[in-house]
Amino acid sequence: MLEPLYTAAEIRAAEERYPGFPESAPELMERAGAAVARETLAAFPDARRFAVVCGGGSNGGDGRIAARKLREAGRDAVETTAVERADVVVDALFGTGFRGEPRREAAALIERINAAGVPVVAVDLPSGIDASTGEAAGAAVRADVTVTFHACKLGLAVAPGRFHRGRIVVVDIGLTGAETKAALVTPEILDLIPRKQEHDNKYSAGSVLIVGGAPGLTGAACLAAEAAFRADAGYVAVAVPEPSLAIVETKLLEPVKLTWAAVFEAADRAGAIAVGPGLGRTEEAKTLRERILARLEQPVVLDADALYELEPGDWRPPVVLTPHAGELGRLLGEETPWVGAHRLEAVRRAAERFGCVCLLKGADTIIAAPGARTLVCPIDAPALATAGSGDVLTGILASFLAKGLEPRLAAAAAATAHGLAGRSMSARGAVAGDLLTVLPSVLR
């Protein structure tokens, strides 16, 4: 359900726990270098010429051993920077200890590797990527394969590092595991979602209230409501402004429809409330959001327009924020590109600032909460890049919260279900409503 993601400090501690370290460090290096050679040959069996670009640290040592093993296998493997004449480049320039921006000469070499037009195998992680954050402060290698040791590094799971890594191969070099401050979420997390039992009724199976649907934006609330049902909620109500009620009545069949004036009466039966899909940015909408945060006790999801001009407060209910990069930038007073370049820092800052769970959407959806383990969900679903898919995620999350799942795990499970549904659809021509048809099969 949760696989460890190691920072540079955590992997260094794992190495130091190895018997006899540091005198035994050459054993680890020999295993690492041999694994790189083995996996490189497995990935590119027809390649004859290998340029192994080695730095001065232990990562370079791994590379030199890999070059020796490749020569022993009958290949032409040279520890060189002549990357343009190779069939495959092995990147052993920087290792997990790298931070910041490469110096000018190293940056130029990285650019040459990227421009060589041949496959690249990265040793442990692509050079220029921070192992602990995924950040790339300057030039960074774009690998086709990354052979990483012991376990996946956090920087390989978080963007932009995840977009530089290519296919990951994790190899065992004899280190022992330990608890890490971040973890990769696997599909097994869906086993945590309570299933309907014989004794359940529609309310105990999960009762959700969706608040949004301003005129012109009713589709968002409708998608969220239908997604909550498809994520196995037993009861869903949708509260919209009076002018939107007739439209929502026409669009939705199963959910109960009501106006914003009835929100607090309806909330008495709700196990979770989702505020934001199509909420709008009027003063009335903002006032309703603030009243919900001040009066209700059930878990609340804040998405889309509910994040607009949101300020930290003494909120009564447990809250989950679900911003994309632009929305998170506004919450933190940062530009969107900064969030894209510092995703881990951004989501953790938001969780601390607002004192709640924060889910940052993306191919590397990240869930952070104060004092808790950070969770990374590998989404890899291009079909989700369509209007309304975030509203579907909101409905799924509200359903899981209404079933009693703890907010951080509910967020991770919702992102996982959402991502798996997206993967099952064509990347071309898909719309958010298509997710609704595949969600039940994903949960099965």
C-alpha cells in the first residue's frame, strides 16, 4: 500500500547501517556497478559502444565498475565524455548527494548528453536532479532508464524529476529498509475503502453533500455528485443557488437537489461535505464557505472556487484542500512556475500554513499533512488533462471521507482511484464524464 521513498539523507543512513561501513563501501559499489551493467545490457542488448560519463564521487565509482563489467561482457565501454559516438550513454556524473545547480562545465556536458540522440541510462538518478525533492535547479539529464539502488528515491517520484527518469529499475544491493518520511502509494490502498455491508442503509454507506453549481457552472457540481455515487456513496445531495436548481433537477436523477439556503439542514445527514465545484467567486459564495468551516464538524473538501481568497483560520471540521499548481500558487503567494519547480516544498508549506491535508494535483499527485508522512500517488493518466476531471476527484474524495476513511488516506485513495480510472481511458477524446463509467470497475 505504501512503498518507501528515500531522501539523500535516508539512503545515506541506510548505507551507514551496512555491516562494516565505511570499510565495506566497496562491496556496495561493486554490486551497484554490476547491476548497472546488467540492466543496461538487458535494456539495450544490441548496443556495442557505451560512453560511461563518470563524476568524482561514489556515483562515478559505480559508473567505472559498470564500464568494467560492460567490457567484460565484450562491449566497447569507455569512461569518457565522447557521448556523440556512443550507442548508449551511461550517466554516472552526479549521485544522491547532488544539490543545487550544476557548474558550467557539468551543465554543458549534461546538455551534450541530452542532445546526443542516443538512449541514456542514469545511475541511481539523472544527473542534475535533487534526490530529496525532484527539483532541477539547472540542466538535468533526461534518461530512458534509471537504475536506482535499494529503493526508489523521492526525487524520482516527484516532478520535475519524475519526467527525467524514464523507466525505473530498482536493484537490491544488500541494504536494510527503514521508515521514510515519504511514501509511494500503490493500488492496494483501495482495499481500505469500506464496502457496503448487509446492515448498511443509504446514510451509513456514505452520505455526501456537494455545495456549488452557480449559474453557468452547474456541470461541475453535477460531475462531483455523480462521481460520489460512482465511488460507492449511498446518498448524495447537491446544494446550488436558486437560479441553478431547475438545471440541476434536469441533469441529475439520483442525487437530492436543494438550494444553498438548505445547506445546514442537509448537512445534518452528511458524512462529508465538498465545497467548490462551480461555487463561483461571489461574496455570497465566500460567506457560505466561511460559515461551513465555522459551524460544521464533518470532513470538508475545498476545491476549485472554494480555494479562492482562502485564508488560514480556526476551522472546526477536518479539511482537505485539492488545488492544482495555479491554485496552490495563489494560496501561497507564489507564481505557478515556482510551484511546478518546487512541488514538494509547496504542498508541505500549504499543509502547515492551513493546518490541514493538502492534495496537490498532477502526474505526481502529492498529499501532505502537518507532522505526517508525505504520500505520492503516481497518476500517469494523460486522459485526466480535461475540464471537469478535478470535480470528479472531489466527488470521489467526498465519498471516501463519508465512509469514514481518515482524511490523508482518503485523499491518497481518491487520487489512486481517479488515476486508475484515467489510465483505463483513451488519452485522446476523453471527457470527464467518461470517468464515471469506469469508476465502479476500478473499485472492484
